[in-house]
Amino acid sequence: MKKKLHFYRSVAAFTVVALMLATALVVSCTDEGGDTLVLPPPVVDINNPNDVQKSIGVSNGSITNGALPDASPGNINLSTSIGSTTVNSGGKLVLPILYGGASGVDQVYIQVQGADGSYYAVSPTVAASDDGYYYISISMPAGLTNGKFTFRYNVKDKSGSVSNVTSTVVEITDEVASCSNSHKEGSSGLTFATLSLGNTRGAVTIAYETYGIPDRIDVYQGERWVTGTGSDPGSPVPPMCNCNAPKPGFVSTSRVQQLQFDYEPSKGRNIIVVVSGCLGSGTAWEWQLVEAPECR
């Protein structure tokens, strides 16, 4: 009986010590005013392909060991890739994959170039769009350092044929500020910027210029399209186009224009501004957040 009592006392003492340590850790995460301190996200070195691959989030994707599958005989092929795309650390990009000759896509394979012995296998949950695009949503870690890395990817159709491999360069930039000093500029390809607009509802205004060569801007609240230079494309990003053959929604401007929408935080606090810079020419564009409820 004494041995049991001694055991229970030891367990109780250990529990008290553990609770004290946990309390100390919580206290250490508060400042002198009692406010909880937000610890910075872990740093992910963009020059380490293995770390980048492990830290990204690929929607409906699972890590698979081995090399990216080689192309095999068949009719499927990747037509046009987006040569480059830009996204801020902690943001999300949508990679459009245009294929042809397929009997339906079975899987998409994607890998950070240079990663050792693994890739993501993505199982489509929705059919591709009528124009042959399939879209992959990829989240970037908040601690990813600035710089560039490359995605390599191909697709397998339902007959088992694997397409050629193509690639897209991804540039990571600083997180975009969420008030009136928010500003972004760029050129061809896709650029994604995520803004967090807080808890207050109200009007939001984005000023933009696309200059003499047409580009397209779309604004999403979460997954919902809210405004843009064209109508709702019905997809996470509109189909890309060459600068000499602009599709609807690609516009040129001779002066500053504005996009406006009513922000309702209950529908999602993250606003994603997607700019589709036309391909094949030296296009240029810029936009700036000039009005938002918590920025006045």
C-alpha cells in the first residue's frame, strides 16, 4: 500500500511540474501589457527544394515517393504552360494546366525542381473546363523566403498515357500590405496577391493601370469572384492569351481606372487579386488598394 501511495504522489508531483512548465511557456508568449505575442512562422529557405516541396500545400495532392513519371506513348500532351507566376509568401496561387488529346485526366503530377525522390500526385475532384484547362491550387508557407523556384509537372490520362513535362517559374515576394499603401506591379504571366481586410464591412476600391498592352485583373473573396476588368470567368483564373489576340476581360488603359466591391467579412477575410499579364510581349501593369473599411 505504501509503495502505491508513493507512486501516486510521484505522478502528482510530475503533473504539477508539467503544468508549471506549460504555464511558463504561455507566459513567455505574452508581452508586459498582457497581450499574446504572435511568434513568426518558421523560415523555409527557397533555395532548398526539399524544404519547399515539404512545406507547400497542394490541394487534393499527396506526396508520392520516386521520380516524376516519364512521358509514355499516347495522345495526351501539355499544350501551353504559364512560363512564370508570382505570389506572396503565405499566399495561394492557382496553376492552370492546358492539355490536349486526352481521354480525361486521371492524375496530375507536380514537383519542385531539384527535390529528391518525391512528387505530388493530384487526383482531380472536378472535370476540366471546356477549354481544356485543369486548375491546381497551391498554398505557399508564410515563412518562405523571397526568390524563385520552378514547378515541373505532367498529366496522366484515363488510358494510362503520361504527357510531356513542362515547367513554370514561381517568384515569391514579400507579403502585400493590407491597407492604403498596398501596391503591386508586374508584367506577363500570372500574379497573385492576398490581402486580409479585417472585421469591418464596407466599400473597397482598387485603382489600376494596364497601359497600352491589354491585361486582365480579377478579384476573389475566398473562392468567390467579386469584381474584375471582365465578367466572372467561372474559374479560379481566366484562360491566358497572347497579347496580339486578347480575350474578353483583357483591357488596355490610357489613365487610372478603378474596381469597386462591397466587402463583407462574414464571406471571408482574404481577398485575392489575380492579374493575368498577356503573353508574348513586354506588357506592364500595376494596381493599388486605395480604399478599404479599416484603412481610412
